[in-house]
Amino acid sequence: MTGERRHRGNRVREVSAIGATPATPDPPDGSSRPAESEPDARFTFANERTFLAWTRTALAFMVAGLGIVQLLPPFPGVPWGRHVLGVPLIVIGAVIAVVSYGQWVRSQRAMRRGEPLPRSALPRILSISIVIMAIISAVVLLVSALVK
């Protein structure tokens, strides 16, 4: 896609490898902020779809946590078990929502500036959260089984 020419109205623009028009030199006002250009709409929409997928994941975590706290029967001998499982899921969902918005903003800014896309911390957050929640779940279940 590098060097491809796009026609928009009477203007012709070059499209770079990531879909943004080439960055122009620093603004004439002397500010050091890199010049920005509008990225190809496909990349903007892909970035938005990724953000929405992370938002759905965050909502799923929050709903699962709420469901555990409100609907799961109490664990025998472990009255705090539902809260130990549910509350962290709600918090993880909130963290994923906040981090995903920041990731969306950083990616959009990088595309507009023609810079490499930033690495996302979200896969690491999600993986670590799932492992920790699995360990907590196992501990609650074992304590519940031993207390019976």
C-alpha cells in the first residue's frame, strides 16, 4: 500500500504503509509537536473495533462479578467467598475499560502522526487477571470443601 495514490475530490494524496498521509514538517509556528494527518478510514475503524472488543470484555468481567456476588449461592463455611471472587472481577473490568480507552487514544494518535503503533498492555493484564482469578477460585473451593 506504500506509495498508493488516492483521489479525494480534486486532490491526490499519497497513502503510507499504515494508511495515513505522509507527515508534513513541523508546524511553522515553531511548536515541536509532530504534524498530524488523517489516517485511512479502514485503520481508524479497525482501531475503534478493537476498542469496542475490549469494552465488551470489560463489561463481561463486570457482569460476571456482579452475577457471582448477587446470584451465586454462598459457599458452605466461606461466607466471604462470593465477594472474594466477584469484586475483583468488577475491578478488573473497570481497569480494562480505562486502559482500553487509553490504548485507543494512543493508537489513533500514532496513526495520525505516521508513527509505529504502541504496544498494548491489555493482553498481559487480561492473562494475569485470569490466572489470579483461577487461583483465588481454587482456594475458595478448597477452603469450602475442607470446612464442610
